[in-house]
Amino acid sequence: MKVIISGGGTGGHIYPAIAIANALQNKVNDIEILFIGAKGRMEMEKVPAAGFQIKGLWISGLQRKLTFKNFLFPIKVISSMLNARSIISAFKPDVVIGVGGYASGPTLRVACRKNIPSLIQEQNSYPGITNKILGNRVRKICVAYPNMERFFPANKLILTGNPVRNSIINNQINKQTALSIFDLKYDKKTILVIGGSLGARTINESVSGFLKFIEDSDYQLIWQTGKYYFEIAKQEVEKSNFHNIRVYEFINQMDMAYSAADVIISRAGAIAISELCIVGKPVILIPSPNVAEDHQTKNAMALVQNNAAILVKDVDARKHLKDTLNQLLNDSLQMELLSSRIKLLAYPNAAEQIADVVISLINN
């Protein structure tokens, strides 16, 4: 069995793709998997690190403002289509999977033209333009949210959820053990702030504005700042000699951090939300305003409308996040409700289900 998986650009596309590849390997003994990504993007490092082969296309997205890069865009599209055709002709896949990201469009377009069974894994509650177009051409579309027939042919849709890391799904770490690893106490309420690998400026600046409140209220904070804010945050905490605050540029063992937390503050990327549903802790979501078609707000609203999360707009975070957080931490009934409601939206077997759909495309 030969499979091509295409897409990337962010961890939100890459890690689900790797999870699907791992699930396929577990189900099929004789299988060869090739990834197709975008040259210069993070998949060109992360995919080989996970043990898979990858080839790169010269492709990027359109810039929102007029730049020289936009003049190159048509040339890149033609180049990537020709390169994708060459890779597919040489590899001869039985099935092609698109997970979103720049490389996904040209690869799936070529696969569909060659009548190779193809599938989209749509992670967001509001699909991008490329996937909307491809939705009419591929055979199946695995989605993470209900009511997606607004965007795709209903007969192609399969509700699977988004694949997430096995370490999150199989997390057996109890709270006391997790807190001891962060050198925090069991009798204090713990807040986990996740700003992404690079860091979310609004979240970091908002949290920075109420560090003294956290210390004075006897709460505890595990703060992942991301790359760009780490040194500032570290200096702030050291200068004020705060005892209840732990600052990290990046948390590799996120399962530990999830286990330690009572409340989580996070952006609303599709994969972050899928992980948070499995974790089942009360969540305050602050959607990024800097993503295409405002995906994150739409993802967050899918939870908020089910009473499964609290939303604070990015523009309001500096003013309202502290009070929203404090109100939640002092309302045990609201915390229990959010926790129970978000768990109902979890799809822990998403990767396995998607792998089954992929296999069925070949067998039919």
C-alpha cells in the first residue's frame, strides 16, 4: 500500500498528519508513506524527525497586502503543480491525503485529475478556500465539527474529529505527580497559559499585567510564553521574586502541564481545541485575530455555543482576562460544567477512524 500525505506549514497541520501516518502503519503491515510539504516550512524538519520521507514543493500563500511575493505566486503554483505531478507519477500512490497547508492544494489537485482516490482532513469549523474547492473533487472529507454540509457535499462527509498526540490521549499522569514535577503545591489552584511555540503577544502581555494578582491570590501559574516573550517574562518573575509562577519558553511534556492545571488559557487553533476536549479541563479561549478567515474565533464559538468553553476576544484580553479568570476560579459549579461539557466534544480515536476511511478508499 502506497500513501501520500500532503500539507503542513504549522504544527496544527503537521502533527495530525503524522498521527494519521502512525495509525496507518499500525493497521497495514506492508505500507510505504511519502509526505509532500512546502520548502522552507517546518514540516521539512518535523516529518523526517518522526521517521518519514518528505519531498518539498516551491509554494507559499498569497500575502494579504501587495508585495513582490504575490507576483511570484502564479509561478509557484505552476511550478508546484508540475513538481507534484512528477512526484505522484514516480511514487504511484494508491491514495492521497490532504491535511491543509500550502502543499496540500497542488498535490490533491493533481491526484484528483489522475483519478487517484483522495481524502481531505479538514481541521477547522470553517474551511479555507482551497479545501472548499477540493471538496467537490475528493472522494471523502473527514471533519472535526458537525454541520459541515454547509461547505462540503454531505455524502462525502465523515465526522472523525482531529487526530492528536498519543501522549495526550493516553495520559496517565495524576495531578499530584504533575505538580511535583513543576515544583508546585497540591492545595493551590493552578493556571496553565499556552501561547504557542512562538508565543501569543496579547496573551503574554495580558498575563504579565496580573502576575502580582496571581501571587497575592495564592494561585499558581505555569506559563508557556513562546520564543519571543520568554526572556521578558523570566526577568519579570525573577525581579519580583514570585514563588508561585513557573515560566517556560516551550513545554515539551504538555501532558504533564495539562494534568497539573485546574484552568487553561489558550489560543483556539483546531488541534489545540481537539487536545483540550480530550484533557477535559475548564478553558478560556482567546482566538488569534491574525489567521485566515478568522478560523480561530469560529473554532472557539463551536465550543462556546455548547457551554464547553469561555471566550475572551483578543482585543478585550488586556482589560477583561484577569476578571474572567478570577470569576471562573471562584465558581466551582461553572468549572465542573465546563469540564463535563468539553469532554463530550472529544474524539480520542480520530487518527484510527481516518486511517480506516483511507483503507476503505483503496479497497472500494
